[in-house]
Amino acid sequence: MRVHIATDHAGMELSAHLLSHLRDAGYDMVDHGPQVYDAEDDYPEFCIAAAEAVVADQESGVEALGIVLGGSGNGEQIAANKVRGIRAALAWNLSTAKLAREHNNANVIAVGGRQHSVEEATEIIEAFLAEPYSNAERHNRRIAKIAEYETTGTISAP
């Protein structure tokens, strides 16, 4: 599986750890930056690039997910969710990470680098990457409504 990762300055230590750790675990890691610490960086550029790459890979048949990191993960999640086809979920524990994949088929996880130790964040992200989507009818229906609104600006009545 290919994993696209992006961060801001607050998540650089975690990003460096994850790039190495997940490569060692067999993931095809793509780093969307930044490459150097700059407290004035603008995370939307990095997170949107990672999200666009996830969509492009998925549309071309490549199994891909994304990871966006920041101090809280909130801004990074918001930025990623601006990309059509992205379902980015902010995860703060193992349960929210697993449910994001299982119920929402989230394709990007957002984690706050200042909210967790490197070990905790790694466990949360590993849980997200390992959890399959349930493909349950009710979840498919709900995700389809989100995609419909994203595309048309409306949701069909049930």
C-alpha cells in the first residue's frame, strides 16, 4: 500500500519517525513535506498535495491512504477534506482511528503531533492503516450521500 504523508512544523518529528517506521513495515511512503523546519510554513499546501495524491492513486487503481500531521491535526484535516474524494478523519485514539476506516472508509487520517507521544501516535496510525472498511450497506449509503453532495451540492431524499 502507498501512504502519502504531510505535516506542518509541529509534526515534523513524528513524520520523520513514521516515514522510517512505516517503510520498514513495508509501506510505500511518499513524503509531501515540508523538508525543513519552518514555524511559518503553511500546512494547507503540504496536506492538500498529499490528499490530491491519495485521490489520484485511488482513481488509477493504486491502493493508497494518507496521513496528515500538525499540532492538533484539526487544520490539517480541514485542508485535506477540501480535496474532492477525500474523507479525512481526526483520530485521537485507537477506537476513532479504527472506526474512521471501518464505518467511514476514511482515506486520510489526521493526528495531532502535540497531542500524543510518538509511540501513541504510531499506534493510532498503524490501527488506521490496518483496519479494513466494513463495506456494510448502511455505511456505503452514507458515504454515497456525502459524495453526492460533494459533487452536486444536494442529497437525494431516501
